[in-house]
Amino acid sequence: MADTSARLLRLLSLLQTPRDWSGPELAQRLAVTTRTVRNDVERLRGLGYPVHATPGRAGGYRLGAGAALPPLLLDDEEAVAVAIGLRTARGVSGIEETSARALAKLEQVLPARLRHRVNGLVGAVEPVSSAGPAVPAAVVTALAAACRAREVLRFDYSSHEGAVSVRRVEPYRLVHVRGRWYLVAFDLERGDWRTFRADRVAPRVPTGPRFVPRELPSPDLAAYVSRGLVTATWKFRADVLVAASAQEVAAKVPEAVVEAVDEGRCVLRVGADTPGLLAVYLGMLDADFTVTGPPELVERVGALADRFARAVRPTGSRPGGSRSDGS
């Protein structure tokens, strides 16, 4: 009986991986016959586990979703990952108590060796505090459900100034960067991709019709959102051609967006609140660069260049002339 119980637990662990298992594969893993596998599957079904069987050469067994959540079997690495995730979760309000209950249940059954690993990892990592407001769990759930179902979403959106507008979008992904949740969506009214702060979204129900997915604006949406945040708050922006490699420039200004042109040149997307600050910032690159706009920045860089030129001219000299000897 003990061998049967252990085998059932092993079988359940295999079926909880997201794939189909053929009878012979399971029999080989469990060192039993395919008939024993069929009997064990029936035992799991009798215990309430919805094990689905697909006939045919490409078919097999898979654990499905039932009416209630069955016990989950986690290996060592999975248990550690879940425990750390529950301890360090940030940015969603209303789930603190639920997370604490789930973590308490998990830590109660963790072997001592795994509990020490979790405590060691958490103790050695300084979590990044969430600078922005937390998003209600109901909002995160609604946005994620619309993304998964590929359904047009309508919501009220509050701008930075507090103005509220109604948006109608095709939602694609929720991205968590810089301590905040963002929704990446295609705005149907504006005909372009937009990024929305989830804490400013108030979803409307019901959702709209299903849509055919578009090609995403970037294969890496986290990087796409980060690039947008870098430039979003700048009053003055510029694309500057720098006579240095992208690696060199990125190392000097890691918070900026740098795109390589070739091995020795790159485009730096920068900005600041005033043209003067941006001009000084560019001067600190310690590399030749070319600015074509905006006009305020071109004028400011030219004025700064003249000032620096005057600063190194010998006393009494004139632009384009020789040094005066007083005669």
C-alpha cells in the first residue's frame, strides 16, 4: 500500500507539468506496466483529480482544471521560488492577508533545508520598495483577464493632471517596471500603441468583442515600457548622434535610450526640463556629437560652445585675430 501511495504521488507530480504524457512514458518513469498506469489514473480520478485522456498516437494524459483546487506537488526549486515570490510581492493591494496565509501554509510543510534556503535568500536581498501607489487586485485581475481573452476593453483613465477620459483599447500585456504596473494596449480611437498606468485605470463592464491580435510593438515589452518611461516626463527631447559606440555611451548614461548606428556611432535619446540642462548633460559625454533639434537646444548648445571658446582664448585676443601686444 505504501508503494502504491508513493507511486500515486509521483504520478500526480508528473501530471502537474504542463504537457501530455503517453501511457508508455508514464510507465517507464514509474517502472510499472501501462495497465498499472491506467489503474493509477482511475485512482486519482476517484480522489477528485480531473485527469483527461486523449486517444491516438499524439494523445496522452493531462491533469485538467477541476471545480476545486487540488493539492499541488512542488519540487524543491519550485517551492523555494513560490515562497520567495510570496514574501517579496509588491504593487497589488488587497492581497496582503491572502499572501500571508498562503506563505504560512507553505512554510509549515517546507523541509528544514528548504526553509533555510528561503530565509537565506530573502535575508540577502534588499527588496526594491514600490514608489508608486498599489493597484487594487480586482483591477489587475480584470486587465489580465481581458488580455488573456483578447477582448476589447473600455475604461476610465485619469491623467497626471487629474483629467478623466474614456479609452477603448485592445489590451495585450501587463508589465511591472519601476515599481508600477502598466497596461500595454492598442488605442482604437488614436490608432496607435499606448502605455497606461494601471493604478489610474477604472475598467468598465462588460468587455467588448474579441479581437485579432496585432504584431506587438516590441518583442521585449518590459524594455519597450522602460524606454517610454525614460522619455515620458521630459519637456525637451532630442535624438543626438554621438561619435562613440553604443556600449560606451550606455555605460556613461545607463538611464537613457541608446541605439547603435555602427561600431563607432550611436543615437542617444535624451531629454531634460530645460535646454540648458540638456546642453550641459551632452557636454559631459566626453565625445563628439551632432544635434539637429529642437531649435531651442541647437541655440543653447551653440551659445554654450561660444562661451567655452571664449573661456580658453588668451586675454586680449579677438575671434579670428592674433594676440594683441598693446602696440
